[in-house]
Amino acid sequence: MSERSDDDEQTRAEFGEAVNMTATELSDWLETDESRGVGQKKDGGESTGHESGRHIVRILKKKKADLTDADIAHMRKVVGYVKRHGAQRPKGDITDTDWRYSLMNWGHDSKKA
């Protein structure tokens, strides 16, 4: 896509804030048992969050000019998920929680500053 609307630019900025893991960090995380063990599974297979994480890795590796409408739509979905799920932070240490692991599948590690 050559021209980006202001909405798309806003989405990119919000996505950049929500996704605080690099493509490599996220890709490595998605290979773990913890990553595969959380989230709502579709038909007993891959979870929605795990599939999203793979799409996020592809987005992070693209140049801005190469982003598709589907990528922008997914970026909006990611921003919404991170905001909603992030607001449900449990009390106490979140290090080894499904809550944190679910967010990490969506590219956000709540343990990062």
C-alpha cells in the first residue's frame, strides 16, 4: 500500500506501544510449551493468541510500505486485545502466570519496563 491514512498511522503507533517484544523474542517465545499451553484453542488445535503471535512476527519483519490492509486490521485487533487483557492484571507476582503468557502470545511482555 502506498498511501496511509491518519488512522493507519495511529494504529501503527498504538501497535508499537502495545507490542514490546521483538520479532525474534516473540518467535522464540512461540516455540515454548508455555506459549502453546495458554489461550482459547480453535478446534483443539492452535490457540487464537498463538496464531496471532505468528502474524505479529510477520508484521514486525515487514517494512511500513509493505503492510497490507489485513496487517493493519490485525494490528488494531492486537492493540485492543493488549488493552483489554492488560486491564485484567492479577494481583501478586505475574512472572509465571497464564495471564502474562497470553499477553506474550500477542507480543506484549508485561515484565518489560
